[in-house]
Amino acid sequence: MLQYGEKELAYKLTRNLAEQILTIGHRGSMSENLDAFPDMNGNLVTTGTYAQAWSVSEFHRNGYQDYVGFRPDMLKGKVSLIPQFPASWREAYVTLPFGSEDTLSVSFNREGHKEVYHLSCDAGVIELAFGFDTDAGNRQHYSLKLENAMVLRVDSESGLLEVDGVTVKPDSTVSNHKDIIGQLRFNHPAVDRRYPVLSGTGLLEREILSQQYAENED
């Protein structure tokens, strides 16, 4: 969702997952699955592996790789930064390790409808691929040189980026396909419906043995 500019919708899902980690089952962990239907009291039911480490690691990866938008590519000698912070985030600070011993520090805050990023790096001069989504539904990409520190001011309304007070033009502008995808929303399951498979055990076995769906091979 974040790749297609749906920051607010994605954040609803992230908050739900955070609530699962903090309040459901084993605290600080996430189960492999959730039952399709809540229990008789309306509570979610964990199934599968009750504490799956890679589920929590994916939650963490989603934070720095999708919300912070940090993707280092050491083979090409560059790092990508395409932040996707939801509107409710007024400020954030993160230190991102990359390479052997290098770090990129990102300090974020909002100034009205603008997003301001203070970047600093201890790796000398690095190639920075920066990008952001405009309100018009496009993603703009920039190739920048980060030497020690810089300040980026993003205006998604006008589609302008200032680097240390100077407006720069994007290298490319591509659609984030919101015009094709349309309005996304989470569906609400009909939990009051009754399904035969939930009425008892062995339903699938009985269906197979009945040969009701057997094909005539003659």
C-alpha cells in the first residue's frame, strides 16, 4: 500500500498489527495466523505457530524499509530514501546503519503542510536517491549528493523539493497508479454468517467419501 501512496490506509493496518503484538497471545510476539472468525466473545483467535519470530521481524522491516523508505544498495554505491510517514506523525528520528560501519541519521518534522528532513551521514559523500509522493498522485525521484549533512523540504501539494534552500527539479516523475487502483478500503467480514464447515468436524472427509464431485472418467 505504501508503494502506491496509501499511507493512511497502511498505517491503519500497522496499528492493528502493533495491537496484536502488544495485546494478543504472547506479548511481544505475533502468531502465524489469525482464525477467520472471532470466538463467541468476539475476540481474535490466534492459530498456527503461536509466536513466530519472522512475523515480528517483518513488522520491523516494514518500519525502516517502507515507512522510513530506506534501501541501501552497496553494489551500486547508493542509498534510497523515500519516506512515507502518515499525517499523524509530527516528528521522527532514526539512525540507519548501512555498509560496514556507516550510518545515515534522519530527523523529520512537519512545518504546516511541508515535511522537513535533516539528513547527516558519516560516510563522506554518498549518492542519495530521494523520492516522495505528490498530492496529484505521482512519485518524484531525485539523484542527490549527500556530503555530511543536508536539509530537505518537501511540499507534496505543489510537488516542490528544496535542498538546503534551493529548489531542485526531479529526475523523473512516475504515476503511483492511484488513478488505476481507485479508492482502497478494508472489508468488513460477515461474521454472523453460518458455514457448514464450522458446524462440526470431518466435513471435507465426508464430502470426499460421498464422491459427489467425482468425475466420470469413462
